[in-house]
Amino acid sequence: MNATQTSWMVDETGKMAVKKIFKLEDLSNNLDELSQAIPCLTGQTMISKNQTPKYPHFTRFANNDRTNRIMQEVYAADYANFGYA
């Protein structure tokens, strides 16, 4: 639960081991580029309707100062590496 997304993408020295990061929120705009990197995705289209349950936006939880401080501390590497500062 406490693992950062960054921890899955770095090597044993802490150096970023991936060349390109695709953010889920931008995936529909980047599908062509992703398809070039992963050929089995060629010709695929995004589902136009999100079929997952509607969850509260993460900022709802960040309105609490203590929760926001914990999130910023635990996921500091992700905020920095993925531009969510």
C-alpha cells in the first residue's frame, strides 16, 4: 500500500529504468504513441465510457491538512517524478 509508483520504475541504484511514462489521465491522447512502443495495441481504440465505479476525486481527501501532509510525505517521489507538485 505504501509503495510509490516510482519504486516500480527505478533500478537497484534508484535510477529511472523506463524511457517513457504514460499517465492514465492522458492515455486516450497518447494511444498512438503507446501503440508504436507496444505493437499488440496497434489498431485498438479507447472505450469512450468509463465503466469503473465513480470514486471521489483524490483532492477531496487532500482537503484535510493532516491527510494532505501524509500523502505529500509518503508519495513525495511520485509527486516530484510525475509532475503532481
